[in-house]
Amino acid sequence: MVKAVACGAAIRGFESPRSPSKIRTQDYLTFNFELTSLNKTFCNVLTKTIQEEKKTPTDSSIGSYWITTFGCQMNKADSERMAGTLEKMGYSKAIDEFKADLVLYNTCTIRDSAQQKVYSFLGKQIKRKHSLPNLKLVVAGCLAQQEGESLLRRVPELDLIMGPQHVNNLENLLERVDSGNQVVATEETFISEDITNARRDSSICGWVNIIYGCNERCSYCVVPSVRGKEQSRYPDAIRSEIQTLANNNYKEITLLGQNIDAYGRDLPGSTKEGRKKNTLTDLLYFIHDIDGIRRIRFSTSHPKYFSKRLIKACYELDKVCEHFHIPFQSGNDEILRLMARGYTIDKYKKIIENIRILMPNASITADAIVAFPGETENQYKDTLKLISDIGFDQVMTAAYSPRPNTPAAIWNNQIAESVKKERLKEINELVENTSRKRNQRYLNNIESVLIEGLNPKNTSQIMGRTRTNRLTFIEIPKNTEFKYEFGDEINVKINEARSFSLSGQICN
Ligand code: SAM
Ligand code: SF4
């Protein structure tokens, strides 16, 4: 660890012995940078540290914790790892957010609404902190990365602000908090192999990060600036994590990455045909034989890189489920060009066609954005048309939200809020209808469902997912002869198909 002061305008991280109620932004600050190949901006000028008395650590450093996760699956996977670290440190899970000794918000900033939600949650904890000064408040994730030090100015009650690249370093960061510092950890860093055991929410299905960050530059998206450059994990480390999950009776794994098709681009080695040695396709073959794991999923796919080789692998490998989440974002080529997505609608349709040639029943889900700057009524209608043409199983929709440090946010052809609302409402209705129609194909089918647990809203039912990722509710048979365990795959005859879920009965 080297102490250095950041050069240039972007202050990426600091640690400040705190004065209880105010932040001293005028002082020199001490910056802690981990020296890695990824740290581009630092200079070796030692700085004056703030001379203040340090807070004495108290017994309250070990107590109960609460984590609220906002946003995507990667955030959920990060939260599980942070929960694992906290439990290893001696914290126990609190039963109530408002009774916890440490509250951690793992945040999202993909849209402004996600960001505002975090501030509203924080408001309530800040009130608590005024009467409970030993309460530890941590903001992790993408909002933490985006706002960094300025978040401390807005919320001086915070103890720790940490970007997604620092998840594996939580224990160390909290030790610095316990020494009386307010800590901001947002510098770009090499994500070391995970040494903590995640405290996973499910004991059946496990998430496995295979690539962090994103090197794309979609003109609307904040992810590259908050999650940093692509960093692929080595295949051996991934296999070993999956093996551990299998040893612990996990049955399903989902490989995660913001752009999962980019997996391996940054790893060494090429084949004699000239392609990268460790692609997502190669990884699927490499992990497929792990005993005990019955289902393999992956997300999120990018149409620019989705290959025929990958489709063939998914077809050939029994455990790889027939569900593909491939966001198209817009149904219009000109909007796709402005979004800097790097594919056309023809190419997108070709991918779906190729999937359906080999796996006609595969479910296809996607993300779409309406009211991107300058989107005309006709261009928007192209998105509706694509949804009907493809017949998606599900589409996650959003109205465009301008994000900091993204090109499209400063274009002068933003769409009015009223139009955004209308388009979102209309597209959601279409998605719901399309999904309902599409789900009718399951009626009277016998589907293999992996049982994940009881339906929390109706405990006379168990619930699980089909291979195509359809949530399915199953009435528990009254006869006591039927024995099952969570994690079993059972055959279910589907008797009801709604837009977002199915119901059925066990068949022997
Ligand atoms: N990597 C994925 C891809 O290439 O499509 C998407 C990951 S992003 C975390 C999840 C979704 O958020 C995107 O697919 C997009 O639909 C939505 N999204 C991202 N930025 C947005 C913005 N500025 N406004 C509205 N929706 C946005
Ligand atoms: Fe964002 Fe584009 Fe990267 Fe997806 S591929 S995370 S949309 S920049």
C-alpha cells in the first residue's frame, strides 16, 4: 500500500479521520491506492494527513448487519459476498433493518429512479444515526462509485463509501472505519480472486461472476464508468467456485457478467484459428462435467458478440438451459447506431432464428429502452414491431434516463417526460400480452421444474423454475407419499399460464 495524492481533477478515493458531524473538504487528504497494473493515475507525492484525534473503536464494531440490494443480479451476487465477509468478521444477520448495527446499501445508478430510491432509504438511517452514533452506514455499489467523495458531502453521516471493485476488500475497509476514519474506496483496482465465502440467499441456485466491468460504450449507459474495465476471472478459479457450490449441494449456477460474451477477451492465449483461447463457449465446455450441478445459465448476452459457436454449445451441452437474455434496446437501426450498440435488427433477428433452429422452445428475454433522445414515433413503433415479430417471453422495459458522464445525457433532443410515460405504458401492455400468449405453449406440457422452496405468499405451494426460466407454482399434494426436497427436479403438468408465471401439478 502506498500513500499518494491523486493527480488531476478526479479524486478517486480518500480516508479521513472524522470530525463527527462535518466533512473537512478543504484539508489535504490521504489517498490510499493499491498499486496494480490497472491504476493509471497516481503520483508518488506524500501528503499531509489531517491531524485530528481518532475516534476510539468501541465494542459495537461487531453486532448485527443489514444489507439492502438495489439493481441487477451482479449487485445481488456482490451483496452475498459482502454478507459472507460480515459473517466471517462476527456480524450476524439482523432481523430488522432498523435494529441493525451496520446497514449496507448496495446501490444502483442505472436510472435516476434507482438512485433516488437509495437516497430515500438513506434518509431514514441518517435519522437513526443521530441518536445512535455507533451505527455504521455503508454505501456500496454503483452509486457509491459514481458519487464518491461528493456523497460524503451530501451525507456526512456515512462511514464507508465503496465502489463495486472493492467488494472483496470490505473487511479491510471496515477495519479502517473502526479506527475512526470515514473511508471512500472508489479507485480503479484489480479485483483479486474472491477469498470469502458468499452468504448466499439460495441454497439451490448460485450466482458466479465470471467477468467484471464492461468495455462497451453504449451512449446511454453508466455501467462502464462505475464498474470499470473488463476483468475476466481465470477458468480454473471459476471451476473451483462451482465445484464448491456443487459440494454444498447447489444444483444450478448462473454465470454473470455485464457483457458475458466479452468473457476471456482480456485473458492470455489464442487458438490456432486465431480466436481467444478462453471464450464463454470454451468455459461452458470446461465446467459442464461438474457432478451435482444440473443446470447452467448465463447472463447478460450482447447481440454484437453472440456467436453461432455459443448457440451450438448450448444445444450440445445438456445442462445449459434453453433461456437466452439478449437485450436489443431498440427495434430501429438508426437508434441502435446512436446508442452505439454495434448491431442491426437484421443481425439480432438472425441470432434468434439460429437459436430457434436448434432449440425451438427456447425462451428469449430482453431489455428495451423507449424514448431515447430523438426517438421519433415511427422509430418507437419499430420497437413495438420487433417485440411482436420475435414473440419475446419477457422484455424488461425502461424509459430512457439521462445518466452522468454518458454522451446521450447532454444531447439537446431529449424526449418529454409525458411522452416517455405514454410509450412506457404502451410497451408494457404489449409485453404483458406477448408474454401471456407466448406462455400458452406450456399449457398441458410436462415441464421439469427445479424446486427452489415454498411459495412465500402461499405455503401450500412449492415453487421453482422450468429450464426456460419460467417461475412455476405447484400445489403440494395432500397425499403424504409424495416426498420431495428443495433442489429436486420434478415433472410438472402445467395447467395455468399467466404473463409472468405458470402453475401446475406434480405428475409421477
Ligand atoms: N449489458 C447489458 C446490455 O448490453 O444490454 C445491459 C446491462 S444494464 C445494467 C441493464 C439494462 O438497463 C440495460 O439493458 C438497459 O435496458 C437499461 N438501461 C441502461 N442504461 C439506461 C438508461 N440510461 N436509461 C434507461 N435504461 C437504461
Ligand atoms: Fe452498459 Fe452497453 Fe456495457 Fe451493457 S454493454 S453494460 S448497456 S455499456
